Amino acid sequence: MRKLLVYLRNYKKETVLAPLFKMLEAGFELFVPLVMAVIIDRGIGGSNLAAYESGNMIVGDAHIVLRMGGLLVVLGVIGLICSITAQYYAAKAAVGFSTELKHALFEHIQGLSFTEIDTLGTSTMITRMTSDVNQVQNGVNMVLRLFLRSPFIVFGAMIMAFTIDVKSALIFVVTIPLLSVVVFGIMMLTMPLYKKVQAGLDSVLSTTRENLTGARVIRAFNKEQEEIASFEEKNGTLAHMQLFVGKISALTNPVTFVIVNVATIVLLYTGAVRVDEGTITQGEVVALVNYMSQILVELVKLANLIITITKALACANRIQNVFEIHSSMEWGCGHNINQDDYAVEFEHVHLTYAGAGAESLSDIDFRVKRGQTVGIIGGTGSGKTSLVNMIPRFYDATKGCVKIDGMNVQEYTMEELRSKVRMVPQKAVLFQGTIRENLLWGKNDATDEELWRAVEIAQAKEFVEQKEGKLDFHIAQEGRNLSGGQRQRLTIARALVGDPEILILDDSASALDYATDAALRQAIHNMEGSTTVFIVSQRASSIRYADQIIVLDDGLSVDIGTHEELLKRCSVYQEIYYSQYPKEEGGAQ
């Protein structure tokens, strides 16, 4: 938690003023029992001598009652103003803190490589960004408001009690440490349990996310009841943990009430004896009881504060754990002035994912000249996506190296490398907003002419022109108001904006019909410039006319060549091709 407090640096004034005004409020509150003692002893209990001598037995002094009553009102109003001011500054600091923390956490996550993101998991990161940060925000808010006020009231009440009567005040000396043991003992027990509760929340969130994103699949296979049972099991485990830690935390209030009430009884008995002895007055006994009541109220607040702090500390540690995870990738200084004949080179590249037992790619070695089209084909799990993911350096080679324009990708800056490479992933991802806003991801200052040209090449012009607003048509979250083929074509258009040097289509035309797919490939082939294109596809027709085709099988490059060459000598390619076309037709073609 200490490391996260750096995000309060812009709210130093608020972090000082909030507890300061709370302590001012507490100071005024400590004077209230003394004023009440004066009202009882001198205002109500005192005799008006002039009235007594005239024969009117009027006991008490109305002037003192009115004057002291007015003082109570003043103390209350000032205390209210101080309290509102303190809460304003505390809320401002806490909200500002959480805002900066979320920005920093989001930026840190964005800087992690795919390896670390895969290890952390999406649901875990969402929980850290939302639930955990909110808990820490509440903790900061409560600490600024009560962390100094409650101890100040507790020890201030004890000191004020000593100014009234030392013997009676000794009861406070015994009561306060006993209450502290109870409160902090429960805190030490519950802190590790709250960490387990947050981990259980991760599991429930992961299940919820899977069910929401895969709702159609679940219903298609009639698995609703199984998923409900799975969710109820995980949610039940979370509820059991919450109930268990809640029961322990719930002991705080009753135990503190019992201790304080017992102390109040002892205080009343002792006070009665001391009044009978003439050592203290009735008003002073009332003041002592009021101080004990203040201690009770503040310790209940402190107990609740401790629970909040316990949750906040557990969540802060989880957030800090994310900050302590650093990207395994180090970027170079870039500035490549080399214009090598080869746009992309793989030099005996091996890839093993973190935590995997075997290599996903083994000894991949090939070269691609600038402007060539490369097809990548292979069976499911053969490593096609893994191979193209290494070009924009989503993953680093375990052995060997990947070069672009003759320079190792690890020597580029992130901006330089990603500006050269545009990738269209298997799953078409569009963001909520207009078509124009999505396309501008490819180039921030692209003109309408450039956008329409990219849309036309991607074979999306026809349906974009039919949309209301055309380029300003609003896309729903995840592109739900578009068909699968429309989403794929727009993601391809987004990659084409800005004329990338290297374009990677990772099975990104799977939702397109054969005619549209062919038209798309022809349009990309006819683009101006010397764009190097990688096409990953399960369709032999999609990569048939590529300058070279890389055939993968179980992470190995079994052969590289043109369609005609592979059809003659590569058994893996033959198997894939003839599974899609009759052998007689293949021979005729």
C-alpha cells in the first residue's frame, strides 16, 4: 500500500486539510461534556441566591443554562462545518487518487507483453482495475476522515477524564488497551482472509465473463444447467468465505459494546461513590459517562474503519503485485536506415510459450523479399498464428531471431516496428464508435479519400455506403450491429489505412464467401507500393497464388514453395489441398 501512496502526490493539500478539519471537529466535540457538566452543576444544580432570599425557592441559574446552551449550539455548528469540509477534501483526495491509480495501472498493463497478459488473465486484470481499486479508494477516504479523529477522541477523552478525576479515569486506562487488543486482533485475523475473498471474486468474474461472451454456444449445446451449477458452486464458495470472514469481523461491534458497557457500569458505580464522598460533582460524573460514550462510538467507527482498511490493504497488495510484473520485452533504440532486399527473415527461430512443456515452433527458417505475398497453411495447432505473431513482436523467439528490413525486431522501438507492420487477427475486433473512428486507428490524420480507398480495397465499400451516415455510422460494442463478414472487412480496411509495409491477414477472411475473398486478394495484390503480405488461411484457394507458401505441421516448416511445387512434392500440402478439392479437379487445374 505504501508504494501506491505516490498517486496521492497531487493531493497533498487535501490529505493534510481533511484530517486537520476532522481533528478540529473532534476537539470541539471533547468540550461538549465539560459544558454539560457546567450546565448541570451550576445552571441546574446551583441556587439563585437572590431568589432564595426573597422567599422564591427557584433552584438553578437560567442565565448559565442559556449561555452554555448557546455555546453548545456554536460548538455543534462549528463541528458540522469542520466535518463537511473534511469530508469534501477526503473525497476529493480519494477520488483523485483512484483516478491516477487506474490510469497508471491501465498504462502499465498496456505495456506488458502478451506473455505477461496471458499469465495474469483477463478476469484478474478487470478485477484489479475495478473492484480492487474501488476498495482502495474507500480505504483512503475513510483513513483521511477517521484514522486520526478516532484515536484523537479516544485518547483525548481519557486525558479529559484525568482532568476531572484521576481515580475514575483509571477505568479508561484499563478499558482502552483492552479494546485495542480486540480491534487489532480481529484485524490481523481477517486481513489474510480478505485476500482469499478477492481471489474467489476473480474466479466468479472469470466464469461470468465466459458465460456472457459464450452465451450463444452454451444455448446451442443446451448446457445452461451445467453452467448454472458451475457458477453456483464457485459463487457458493465465495459466499462461504465471505460469511466466514464476515462472522469474525462482526464480532468487533458486540465485543467492544460489552467491554465499554461494563466499563460504563463500573464508572457509574465509582462515580456514585465519589459523589457521595464529595470528591466530584454530579455534572462531572455525567461528563465522565459522556466521555466513555464518545469512546464507545469512536471505537465502533474505528472497528469499521479497520475492516475497511483490511480490505483496502488486501486489494492494494493485489494491485501492487500487478505493478511488480514487468514486461519481459526490452525495446531497442531503432532508427533503421537499412533497406534490405528481404522484408522479413526468420533465422532458425524457435518459440516456447511461458509455462508450456514443448516448443510451439521449431527451427523456422525462411526469407521474404519486399512486395512478395506469402501464404501460411497447415493443420489446426500447427503454429500458423504463433509464426505471424512474432513478426510484430507480440512474442519473442526463444532461439534464433526475426528480422525486418535486415534488422532484428528486438532492436526496433515499439512505435517504429508497429508502424511498419499491420496485423488483422483471427477474431475481428471493432470498438464502440463510428466506422471513421475505428479506421483512424490505422492512421490518425488519414483523409476521407484514404479511408474510402482502404474500405474499397477491403471490399467493404458497398455495405458502408448503405449504412446511415456512411463513415459516421455508429458501431455498437464489439460490432454487434454488423455481420461477421462486415466486421472482418472493416478490420482489414483499418489495417490498410496508412499503407503498411507489412500486412498480416491471420485467417481474417474466414467469414467471407469465395468470390469476396478472391476479390479482396486481387485488390491487395494491385495496391500501389511494395507491401509485403502474409496470408494465414485454412483455404488452399486463399494462398494458391502466393509467391511462396510455407507449410507447417506440428510447429515445423515441412516445406516452402509455390502452389505447383508443393502439389508435386509436399504430402502435407497435398492432403490439405485434396481434402478441399476433388483429386480429378485438382489434376485438371
